[in-house]
Amino acid sequence: EMEEKVCEQCPSMTYSQRIVGCLTCIVVGFLISMGSTMRLVQLIKGNPEPFAVMYTLGNVIGLSSSCFLYGPWAQIKSMFAPIR
């Protein structure tokens, strides 16, 4: 039931569309993560929130790039498999 809902929301994509989506997520995630280094001064001054938000967001976007190649439902099942 859950798998059907996910598949309805994510129509099938061609191989080249998956590659473009994956590379886009990797690049955007990398740029946001590197942009978090501009917030290091605030981190040192005792305000970690801007750095933590930017760094976390960049990593989540970068990691989500594998969903384009592997598929979101297969990725989730793989992540929570008892033996990986």
C-alpha cells in the first residue's frame, strides 16, 4: 500500500533523467554544505544554528541523490533492512 502511494507520486524516469537528477542533487548539496563554511564565524561566536541548518540541509540533499538512481522506495527498504 505504501509502495503504491510512493510509486504514484514518483513516475518512472528515463536513465538520463535519473542521472541529471542525481548529479543536480549532488552539486546542490555540495554547494549548500560548502556554503555553511561561511557560517563558521557565527558558530565560533556561539551561534551554531545557521551552520548546523545549512550543513544538515546540504548533506540531506546530497544523500537524497541516490534516490534518483535506486528509486525512493527501494532506497528506504535498503536503508532499514536488518542486514545491509
